[in-house]
Amino acid sequence: MKFLIIIPAHNEESNISACLESLKSQSFQDFVCIVVNDGSTDRTQQIVEDFISKTSNFKVLNLPKSEHQPGAKVVRTFNKGLETVDEKSFDVICKYDADIVFPRNYLEKINQVFVTNQKAGIVSGLVYIKKDKSNSEIKNLRNPNENWLDFSNTNNEWTFENLSSKNHVRGPVKAYRKECFEDMKGLRTVLGWDNLDILLAKKHGWEVFTIKDIWVKHLRPTAYKYNDQKAEKLGQYFYNIGLNLPLAMISSAKSSFKNHSAKEFFITIKSFLKQKEKLNLTEDEIRFIRNLRWKEFLSNFGL
């Protein structure tokens, strides 16, 4: 199978080299990689251009600086890269982040799943972050002498980034079978796109897989501490994926309980109720998502 890899990048001078080197070293080489430089003001463009001058299957698209839009911006940047190629020439379309380092057999393993399971629509490995042993908080400690391509993890310095279950394909490492991607009508330019794609893939009968025995290094971990702004974004996300008020309240309660914050629940619901924008979903998609979420909720009670 032939892979198209698109990497949105903005001010990634500290990470992009390790990411690209790890892709260059893959045992599976039937891919084209496009780095979409979204108006970086650091050395990202120079680093990428120096790298691609020595390779044939890596390309760069330089864009002017764009307005910051959480969730939507990265998809728009990804889509700019997608517009530069004929996606029908590829079997798998990947949206990878610029701060990810891949083990040498990563693409080979992803390819195996797509080849052996014709219903596999979205596939990834697990996402790990570096652990600070002197502190219970998770941080990304940079060691200039570290071999980023070493995945032996003999000292257990890298640990699972526990933001969702190990069955969820995370936003930084999305790989889509082309037919699944087309059924979904691509990625939606909304906050929460990386959960909405899972729901839409399931709507069209595709299966979602995480390979538990391969993992990637996330060099810039996702913020994990809870704050009011994140609660507001959570309410916007529940709205964007088409939940109604009862489902939003259930989901908000679950999140606030997990984070031990009653305040989160009220901020999230307030944010949900004030959303007025037209949903980027059809009535059929909304109906499917709501039915699926109800089934998942009721299954917790054996119903």
C-alpha cells in the first residue's frame, strides 16, 4: 500500500528534525511525506528545506502565517497539503504531528493492519511521553545526547500519555484507509475533529485499531492540567460532535468526576449551551452519533 503522510508544522524547530529522521529510517518506504509549514517564525522552514534537499520522497509546502484557531487550524493546514496531491494515487492518508518520533517498524506495522483487515479504517500505535522521575507530574525533559530513535525504554523513562483509552487513535498519529477517509468526507474543520473522525468512520462501518505493541514518542506532551478554558473548549467540543443536552450533561459529569472538579461540570455545560454556530454535520450523522453515544452509555449498565 502507498502512504501519503501530511505533517502540519508551526514553530517546530526543536522537534521536526527528529520526526523526519525517524520517518526517513522506516523499514517501510512506500510513502510520500509533505510537511506543511504554517507560517513558522523560527527555523522550521530552513530545517525542513535542508532535510528535503537530500531526500526524494519528502516535500515542503510553505504557507503564510495564519490565525490561531484551536482544532480547526491544524485541519486547515493539513487540507492545504492534501490539495497539492492526487489523493487517489494513495491507499493510506496519514495526518502526523511534527513533534512525534516513530520507531523504525512503525509504518510497516500500520501497513500490516490495513492489508490483513479490510475493514480497518483508522489505525495507530500508542503515544508515549517522557517521565520525570523526581516529580509526579509528566514533563518532556530534553536530553541533547539522547538517541531519539532508541525505543528500548530500558529504564522505563517513557510512559503512556494517559489522556484517553489505549483503544483511541490519538490526533498526533492518525492513519486513514483512503476509502474510509472519503466516506467521512475528510476531516472536519472544528474543535474535536480527532474524535469526530472516529464516530464518522464507525458510521460507515469502518473499524478503528490501536496496535498495543508499538508506540511513538511525543516530544511536546499535550497539556494535562485542568483549567477553566479547557472546560469551555470541552463544551464546544460536545456541541461540535452533535450531542444533545442530556448527552452533554452525561459526558460533562463523567469528565468532571474524573478530574475531581464540580466546577468543571458547570463551566462545560454553560459553554455547551451558548454555542450557536451551524453544525458541520448532516442530520443523519447527528442521529448516528447520538444513538451511538446512548448505546455506549447504556452498555455500562448492561443494557
